[in-house]
Amino acid sequence: MAAITRLRLAKRASFVSPLATRTFSSSQVNAPPHFAASFRRVPPLDNLSKRCVQWVFLGCPGVGKGTYASRLSNLLAVPHIATGDLVRDELASSGPLSSQLSEIVKQGQLVSDEIIISLLSKRLAAEEAKGELGFILDGFPRTIKQAEILEGVTDIDLVINLKLREDVLLEKCLGRRICNQCGGNFNVASIDIKAENGSPGMVMAPLLPPANCISKLITRSDDTEAVVKERLRIYREMTQPVEEFYRSRGKLLEFNLPGGIPESWPKLLQALNLDDYEDKRSAAA
């Protein structure tokens, strides 16, 4: 814990992101319709600020946190850190926590906050050694305790809370498929909901595999309707207080996904004031 504190505080001593000093007030008006509340847009970031962002993605299982966090990671050239990947990497290694984690997973128990923080500390130390100044967290924090621990060791600039209606989330989760040969993730759900009673419609195209993977697709054993609904219930119960934790600190940006990636990605970039930045990157490529 001390190591991560020293790393992040040392970085903050030399650079303070402009986002760390801004609040996103619900009193601001003229927000785009995909916002869940009326938040001011994120202020523009210069090139140094982009490399120093310390952002968190929140959202229900299946909402697409990993997809959008990974895209932003590539755009801003900062590490995308998913806590699930940290656990899987440690399990595959011969590290000191590998055997302990293996027992926890076999018994179906939750990985403790202490272990997650230890793995996160190790990863941030490695990134710091490579000269990385920022990160995008995906899947952490999930509880108030974790949020408080994180608050004690670094200054999160912005928390992006992705939101999607529950019937769509359920359909997306039930449509997930994995290729048992290449390990690729796909989704066979084709969502086309008509607008009615004042609620907007939504279209999300399936993410289909290449021809050589079609016969090798498998469904995750826990992607059943009952299990998915229970995961969503637990998430709401555990994470709603986390949303309020960051909302009260003026760091929460709630974003209603209007559809699939083609519809949502440009609107998310607009909300983050990065649409012009992507245009410039694309032109330079």
C-alpha cells in the first residue's frame, strides 16, 4: 500500500490534472440527451493532460466497460487496467499470490480488497517504471470500502458511469459467445427495440465472429438468465453507493448508451470533449 501511495503522490506533486480541480455540477444545463443528468462537458485536455488522466469506468455487467475503456486507452495512450485481468494474470503466473488466488477461485469466494489493491499497486508500479503517467480503471472500485481505499492512494479525475436499460443488458449478456479456439469474444444478440410511450428506440447490431470461429462458439456457463439477473441485482446493491460517493465529490459523469458502438462512441467522445482529438489523430494516421 505504501508503495502505491508514494508512486501516485510523487506524480501528483509534479502534475495536477485540470479535471482534478473541476466539478461536474447538476445545475449545468443544455446537456445532450444521452446524459442521465445535466452535467457540464469535460473541459478540454491538452496533450500532457491526456497522458495523465486517471479515470474510472463504472457500469453493470455486460454494459461494455471494457470495450469503451480499451478504446479510450488506445486513443489517449494510457494503460487500460481491468481488475479481472489482473487476477487472471496473477493466476497464470508463479507469483506469491497465485496459489492463494487459485484457492479463492476454486471455492467461489470473492477476492479480498487487500489482494486487489496489492495487484493494482504492482501494476501501477510497473507502469510508473515505464514512464506511464495515467490510467483508466475498469471494474474497480465496486464497493464504498474500495472507493475509500482508492481515494486514499490517488486522485481520481473522473468516473464515467455507463448506463443501459436492464432488458437490453440481459439480452446482451445472454448473447455473449466465446471461441474455444482463439478465445475471441463475440455477441450474437441482435437488439432492435422500437420507440414507444416516450422511451427512445435502440438498435444494437450483433458482434459476429469470422467464419472460422462460427462452429467453435461456446456460451459461458454463468450466462444464464437467472445468474445474469442475480449479478445485476448484486451490482445495483453494491455499486449504487459508489456512484453516490463520486457524485457527492463532483466526479461522476453518467452516460446513457444510446445504442451500439457506432452510435455510442462518437457521443461518448463528445461528452468527454475528445471528438476533435480523435479527428486529429485519424487525420495524422
